[in-house]
Amino acid sequence: MPKHTLNFLEFLQGFRRGELIRQGNDELQKVIAAMGETGGDGEITIKLPFKLNKAGQIECQPKLTSKVPQQQMGVGIYFMGDEGEPSRRDPNQMDIEDEIERHRARDAAE
């Protein structure tokens, strides 16, 4: 007599003729590839919500999600200008050109 019951692995493999496994493989490849590129951590989550319908059948609509690590951007350092706008120049620090001009003026005065 054929066996009609499924264990957990058989359930996953046979769901919608392997569609859950195919989608899981796609997500796994994305996560692993991104981990190799970024060095970050990834995650795959499979939710199997089961519901008993009015006919007494068990329904399941899996939800497969993944967290793919993203490449982090470096930090930018800016200073606040006189009008509150971002600036690359520190208003409390002289530029090298200002320092050169100060030395020239001092040397010319001597």
C-alpha cells in the first residue's frame, strides 16, 4: 500500500512541485553572494503558516524572505559653514595657502 503521509523534508521538497525549494535556492545564492561581496551577515526565513479551511483541509501558503547584507558606505566628514551649509573646510583651521601667505608677509617685513 502506498504511503500518503509526508515528513517535514518531503513536505518542503514536494510543495507546489518543488517551487519552495527553487525559491529557497535562489534566495540562498543571493545571500551567500552578497556575504562574499560585503563580508556582512545574511538570513533566510521560511514561515509555514497552516490554516484549517471550512472543508477540513489544511492550507499552507509559505512565506520565504531573506536579508541580504548591503555594502556599507563610508562616513563623510563635513563642517558647518557660516550659513549652516555643509563644507569640507574647517572654519577653525587655516588653509595651507593662508599659512604660506603669512610666512611670505613675515619674510617681506624682515
